[in-house]
Amino acid sequence: MTRPGAATGTGRRRLDGWGRATSSHATVTGPLTAEAAAELLASRPPRGVLARGSGCSYGDAAQNAGGVVLLPDPDAGIRVDHARGTVRAAAGATFRQLLHATVPLGLLPPVLPGTARLTLGGAVAADVHGKNHRRDGSIGAWLDSVQLLCPDGTLHDIGPAREPGLFRATVGGMGLTGVVLAAELRLLRIASARLRVTTRRAGSLDEVLELLDSAPGRYTVAWIDTTSAGGGLGRGVVDSADHLEHPDPRREPEGPVQRPSRTGRLTLPPLPLVTPRTAQAFNSAWYHAAPRHRESVRDLTAFFHRLDAVPYWNRLAGPRGLVQYQFAVPGRAHGVLATVLEALQRSGAAPYLGTLKRFGPGEASGPLSFPLPGWALAVDVPVGAPRLAGTLDRLDRLVAEAGGRVYLAKDSRMSRDAFRAMYGPLDDWHAVRASVDPHATMRSDLGRRLGLC
Ligand SMILES: Cc1cc2nc3c(=O)[nH]c(=O)nc-3n(C[C@H](O)[C@H](O)[C@H](O)COP(=O)(O)OP(=O)(O)OC[C@H]3O[C@@H](n4cnc5c(N)ncnc54)[C@H](O)[C@@H]3O)c2cc1C
């Protein structure tokens, strides 16, 4: 099946990010064997090489203008070790494939981002997090090993205790230390693929924060009304969920079952469906339709990947695409959340989809990893409003001053200065990269924009 956002076909191609607000042309090639990939890297194409997964990063992280972009191998090569509770797979394995292979065995990838389309390679490169970061950390905390092909021709089997410097530079390193060929991941043991979900509606941002802090479930997330103002600013709906302790006798008589989302095609009109007015109507209707308090049981797909059922929802924002502004700030800086929501509302743009997560104390997997202990807010905004760019630049400064950072896997526009203010000078990261990539072969549009390559 073609993956939406994924590049297909080789030759000179235009590649977009998931947000469709950035694009560039590159020579697309692959999949290649490890030997052929090593030869490609050794040939040092003038504008460099970059590995791409399913293209689910929102901005320019998986693009390499004028250079070469290497596509993932569709042969997922998944091997589950039930006794050890681990899975080893090729970098091109999608989370959908991983779920299909592990769930019926009562095992689960410990970190599930909001789409099952992404690949294992993309997950390592972005050090992805899920709704359980508060408790379980990001994927870097669960990686036993990563097989990395470096541009100097060396093949490294790295892990938290094997070449830890290169491991930390690669997890979250946005593909700029080499090509991930495979990875091994520890899994969670589950008795059921169904979850007991407690849903609560909260009338203000303070209430949402309190509910997220006190929610007992392994998985917690809040869906925020990005358009309400005044006392209702940041109101939302908070989900707290845990796996059932036994298989659901009605739906899983023979043990955990993974039911992938059924994607339907959506025919969209040529005009943007998201405007300030429709964003407000949608958010308000959705908020009022939510129950004040409800207990329900949901399938894994319905809980984690409900947007995957709508394959082209990223086109709702119109032809100029969307920006997802996702940032994290330390717990004490929760005031930034309200400021960001207010500023986006005042910018004349139409913030239309917001999610808020509590990040836990887990140590950052690497210097470019996004998560930090505190709050992470993501807001989708259509590109086009004249004051949006200036507003986001101001918000970058605010986030940086608060000790926070913007997520590189979602970014398409941050300046080099803002990036440095958030992530620091990264001398160690640059030193590790230079040791395995002395000719700066691994390149991306994001890397060039932010001064990483
Ligand atoms: C609907 C949706 C929901 C999302 N929800 C979450 C979420 O909850 N949490 C979260 O953390 N993220 C989330 N994301 C972001 C997504 O998880 C990351 O952007 C992830 O990196 C995408 O993986 P991909 O396979 O599509 O990689 P791509 O987008 O193709 O590439 C992303 C980066 O990975 C690098 N890369 C890919 N493959 C390799 C490889 N083999 N070797 C080296 N580098 C490689 C690329 O060079 C690039 O820098 C979401 C994205 C979408 C579209």
C-alpha cells in the first residue's frame, strides 16, 4: 500500500513535509541494500544524502534540496523475541507493521505516536514520544540497539552502553549522523489491545492541567479548544487510559487483536476548509459534544491513531498547508501555554487542532531530543495569515526564555538563532557527527536551515 506522505518512485522528485507547507526537489533513490547505500554515501553527492521514512515529519526534516534522498526498504524484516519481549526490525518497518506483528503475541511498542504510518527509522531519528511520556519516556529509553551506517563507510551497532556518544547523537539526531538500517526495541507486555478510557471535560486551562497531572492512567492526553477565549481559554477534554487487565471476552476471545484503521478516501473542495470561523465552530461543537465524565472501552487504533482513518486530513488547511507549532516548556512555565494560545488567536490565523501532554522526568535521550520534564502543546495552524510568521518568531523567543524548545520533527520555519537559544551550541553533537561524517555527507533542508550540517 502506498503510504500517504511517503515518497514513491525514483528520479528527480518534489518532496513535501506532512504539513505541505515546505517542499523541495531531490534525487530520490532506493530502497538500496546496505552495500549500495554505503557506496552512495562514499560517492559524496555534492548536496549530500538523507534517509527518509514515511514523510510524517511536518516540515523539512525529510527533505534534501538538490541532493539525494534514500527511501526506506518496504521489507520490514520484523523478528519478535517473545521470551525477551523485544522486536528487531528494519528501519523501514512502519508502526502499523510492528503492531500487526507484536500485539497478537501480547506485546506492544512502548511508545506510540499519533500515527501508525511512521517508520522505525523515523522514530529513532526524532526520538518520538507518545501519550505515556510522563511514565515511560521517549523511544530512546526503550532502544537496545541501533544499526547505523555512517558516511565514513563504517557500520555501527550502537546502544545506550555501546558507543553511547554516537547513540545519543543519533536518537533525535534527525538523520544527520548516518542511515539507520535496523533497530531493536524492548516491548511492553499487554493482556489486551483494548483500553479503559476515562474522559473528562474541563472548562479552563487550569482545570485541564490539574486533570492531566492527577490522571492515574498510563496514557494521558488533552484535546484543547484552540479557539475559546477569556475564562474558557484552553478548555478541553482529557483522556486517561490503561490497557484492560484481561482480554475482552467479546472482542478478543483468543487474545489481543490489532485492528488497523480503515482509511477511506476524502474528496476535498479546492478552498481551505479551515478558516477562523470554521475552526471556532468545529472546536466549540466538539467541546460541547464531549461528555463531562465518561468511562469507555476503546480499541488501540481508536485511542492512539484515530486521525489515520482520515488519510488526507492534512489537506483541510488548504493549498498552502499547515504549520504544527509544538513546543515543550518546564512545568513551572505553564503560563506560556495560555500566552501561546492567545497569541495564535490574535494573529488572525485559525488555530484549529490542539493537543496537550504532560512530559515526565525521563532523561533526554540525546542533545537534539525534544522531550523535557513539563508540558508539551501542539497546535495546527493553516499557513497564510499575514501576521502568523511574526507571531511564531515571538513565541519562539518566549519558549526559549522559559527554558523550552520546539519539536524539530514538526518544525518548518524556526530561525537558527531561535534554535540555538533552545538547544544550545551543541558542540558535543557536532564533534560526534564530524567523527563519523567528516565530509558532511548527511544533509537535510532542516539541517541547513538550523546550522546542523
Ligand atoms: C498525524 C501525526 C501524528 C504524530 N504524532 C506524533 C506524536 O504523538 N509523537 C511524536 O513524537 N511524533 C509525532 N508525529 C511526528 C512523527 O512521529 C515524526 O515526524 C517521525 O519522525 C516520522 O517518521 P517517518 O518515518 O515518517 O520519518 P520522516 O518524516 O520521513 O523523516 C523524519 C526524520 O527521520 C529521518 N529518518 C527517517 N528514516 C531514517 C533512517 N532510516 N535513518 C536515518 N534517519 C532517518 C529523516 O532523515 C528525518 O530527519 C506525528 C506525525 C503525524 C503525521
